[in-house]
Amino acid sequence: MIHGFIKAAAITPKVWVGDPEANGEEIIRLSREAAGNGTKLLVFPELCITGYTCQDLFLQELLLESAKETLARIVRETKELDALIFVGLPWEKEGKLYNVAAAVQGGELLGLVPKTCLPNYGEFYELRHFAPGNEEADAVWVEFAGREGDYVPFGTNLLFTCPELPGLSVAAEICEDVWVPNPPSIRHALAGATVIVNLSASDETTGKDIYREALIGGQSARLVCGYVYANAGEGESSQDLVFGGHNLIAENGKILSRSARFKNETVYADLDIARITGERRRMTTFYAKSDVIYTEIDFHLKKEETRLDRSVDPAPFVPDDSQDRQRRCEEIFSIQYLGLKKRLEHTHAQTAVVGISGGLDSTLALLVTVKAFDSLGLPRTGILGVTMPCFGTTDRTYRNACELVRKLGATLREVDIREAVTVHFRDIGHDPESHDVTYENAQARERTQVLMDLANQTGGLVIGTGDMSELALGWATYNGDHMSMYGVNAGVPKTLVRHLVRYYADTCEDAELSEVLLDVLDTPVSPELLPPKDGVIAQKTEDLVGPYELHDFYLYYVLRFGFRPSKIYRLAKKAFAGVYDDETIRKWLKTFYRRFFAQQFKRSCLPDGPKVGSVAVSPRGDLRMPSDACASLWLKEIENL
């Protein structure tokens, strides 16, 4: 539960139709098994205490009495389990029968939630036996187990909240409730529920599983919640229907766990409540609006660290599905080139000027520019690929820069800036042997001046090459490579830049161009501002600021969900286990926060550029941050890790 994680389970027990005692034993056994695995939220199917397919047996007094007695036994025999458990049973109230979800924890029956939407079509005739819950009525109190003064809340609008895990608020709906146009879970979420449980008995027909999975995933996305769906399976009567036990656990649009069909299984998943509340916090269109009064019932769990079984992607910006790779890469390229296309059209630019270094970022920028020119029907010769060798340029990057421009059919311009920078050193009285920040930044600013002046000379635009990872770390020379007239890579993190260039290399028809791109991918990331050693790059960016795969991981969770450093550290340890040791992860996490806060002033005046994903650092949109903010709060937590 520390860091907002809670393990949930959707459980399909074997059912004996009309035998609550046998079903109760199975429910207790499976509850103990799941709780023993550290699971804190257990969800069983609809009417699992009796079986869903009892039909007119639901009208038998003996069955109803046995169901209540079994519930009382479940309450007693799960008292020692540190878990909130939901089970289904029929419940009689004021002469009417209801299909309810019972919430059990710590030896208490916490509440009863009746099903709201009762199907009465096809094979389902629930209105023959059950009355619908009143979604507009306040909760009422009903007697349980016949003990005088022992009453529990009964109503559709109950929230079960956990003080030990702020943000964890659980609400229930039952089967058909989620299939209707206006499911109860909508008002539950707007009332504050972060997890919805669904006790279901949904039969199997051809193709229904596909729709069911889309439905549950979509509902968890639109409500920004966790959704635990437990379905009836083997053991229910097969007189007219077959139940496949299709269990699902979803979180904000992603299916975290699914069971095999036609097999009774328990599926587990780690729900991230902090991620859910963080997402809701940033969404100004998600706000509480409910005219219905909810009854909140506290339940208590031990505050302990949840063992994480969920996978943590070490590259959250990169498509992890190879089948989806082509679509995603083409989509990102399209966003980039269409943004540039509009800017070129609007400014009536005659040329596009791109500084080509032989590195990844300028390569991607050139590929995007070529696509924009092709879409406008403009000759590629209008693209000026400018290489500007200086003190740190190596033969490898110079050769790749020149070959790349030629292979793409753009115009190659070479401007050697050594002499200009040397004169500048003399003008400002700087010793060329002092390889300090002045030595480096003078070269970067001279290159930007050349590009800007060439753009003026040819009636064009300077296309920025810097990526989002560099902007997050402030790894750019202010008013040097930091500046352009349109930054096509501003929304693309370094790990994704590499992925896009790799995709282009793998799919382009020109074998020689592909060879150049592959060599660019194999070249160490470097600004090449220090003299090479024996003709080899001496200044490697990742040796100085840290691995970009770590920084992109940190960037994603800092900006996308607002996670605290200790949680990001924990996730990184799991994602990069066997790649980086704990101290390395902590060291570069500290570097990330220190640079991220200190370098905001560079991001406050960024050129225009297209957003391509859910994370961006534009001061006009996604990241409005003061340039003078203190990092001490975050750095202090890292020191205490």
C-alpha cells in the first residue's frame, strides 16, 4: 500500500447451484489463498453464494435463509484476513428480493449494494425474481444475522474508503450495470470512487469476450479508475447458458490482467491508486458532480509495502508492441511533419535550414523536413543541410552528415566555423586552451548564428533539432542550439528519437541511406564541442548527465503522474533490475531533479514545436513552471532513500 499500490484479485470459484454451504466453503478457501498472497481487494462473481442460475429456486425461503447464514459464516471465518472482500447473494428486504454485492472485512459486514439494472431479455429474466436498486435513494439500514441492533447500510450509493491508503475508495456495481448507457459506476467515480468492482455472471457467446474486454477497458479509461471484474464460470447450470469465468482487471484503459476463458481462475494485478488520483488531479474536466448523497464506510488495512508483480516498462515513451510499431512511428512522423508543413505554408518559406551534425536529433529533424517538403510538392533542393565543422568534429560524424544530406536529395552547405570562433575568442579575450563552458557555448552560438543568417539569406526557416529529453535536462546552449524558428523534435524524448530513426532505417528502400542511418544510431551521443582524442569522440553526453533511458523514465513519471522521487526510484529499480544498480539509479535521479528545476528558464522561452505524446514541456501548454522554483523538497527525499 506504500506508494499507492494495492493488490486486487478477481476470483471465479467452482459453484454448486443451490448449495450455499458448499459455495461458502469454496469462497472462504479461495479468500484465504488470495489474502495469503498479499491481496487486499478480493472480488467474487454475482450471486456466487447460491449460484446465479438458481432461477425460481430464488423464491425458496430455505435457500434465502441458507445464503444469509453462509454470508455470516464468511464474515466470521475471514475475520483475520487483511482484505476487503466482495461476494454476491440474494437478499430479501421489505418483501422484495434483491441481487446484492456484500462487502466484508475484519469480521464485519460493511454494506450491501443492490444491482440497479436488471436484464429482462433473451435468456435473462431477473425481474421475475429481483427488484432493482433505487439509484436515487439514500442508504437505509437493514438487520443482519438476526442480532438485535446489528444493522448494515443497504443502498446503491455506498463508498468503502480506506484511511490507511488515501485515495482508495471502492464502489460496486453488478454485471448488467456496466453494459447500460448510463452505468452506476459513472456516478460512483464522480462521487470519488477510484476503484470499481463488478460482480458478474456474464455468459459466453461467440465474440462476446472481445466486446467485454473493450467495455471494461474503456470504462476504466473514461472514469480514470481501477476496475475489477469477476465473472461466473464452471459450476453454474448449463441448461441454456455456459459461463466462461472471463475475469478482468483494468486500470485507466489498460487491461492489467485477464483470465483464460472456460477455466475457473484467480487473476491478480497491482492497482496504482496514486497514479489514478494523479491523473484525475491533472484533468480539469474530471470533477466531482453528484446530486446523490453517498454513504461512506471506512475499512482498515495494514499499511505495508505491496509486493509489485505488475511489469514496469523501462521505456514508457517507446511502443512496446512490435505489431503496433509501424502505426505508431508513422503517426509520430505525421504529427511532426504536418506541424512543420503548416508553418512553412503560413510563412511562405522558400527554404528550410537544418544544422546537420551526424547525430540522432539532426537526422530525425532532416527526415521530418524532407517529408514536409514532399507533402507540399516542393523540391528537396530547397532544404539546406548545413554542416559546420569545428574543434570537436570527428571524421565519422562529418562523413555521415554529408552522406545523409546527399542521399535525401537536399542541398549540402558546409561552413567551417573554426576561424570565426577563434576570432570571437580573441575579441572577448578567452584563452582557446581553456576548454570551459565559454569554449563550448561559443561554438554552439556561432552555429546558430550561421543557420539564422542562412535562413535570412535564402528566405527560409531554421528547423530546430533539440529533443524533449535535452530540454528537460537543460542540455542546450541558451540562444544556441536552444533556439530555432520551429522545433520539430521538441515533443520527442531521446529514447523515442532513436526508435524513430531505427524504424526509418529498417523500412527505407535505399540500402545505402539505411546504412548511414544505422551508423548514426551506433554513434555515441555527443555535442562534439571538445577536441577529439585520436580522432574519436571525447565528449559523451551520457557520461556527463547520465543515461537517457533513465532520464526519460524519470521524465515520464514526474510530468505524466506527478509521482514523488521515492516512488519513481522504486519503479526504476524494478524496471532496470540487472541493468543499473540501486546507487546508479539514485545518483542520476538526483541529477535529473537538480537539472530539471535549475534549467526551467530555458524552457520558458522555447520556439514553437508540435506535441506528439501525453508528456510535453512547452511553456504554452503542458508545463507552466516558475523558473525560480526550489528543488530542495524533492532532493531531500532522494537523500533519504
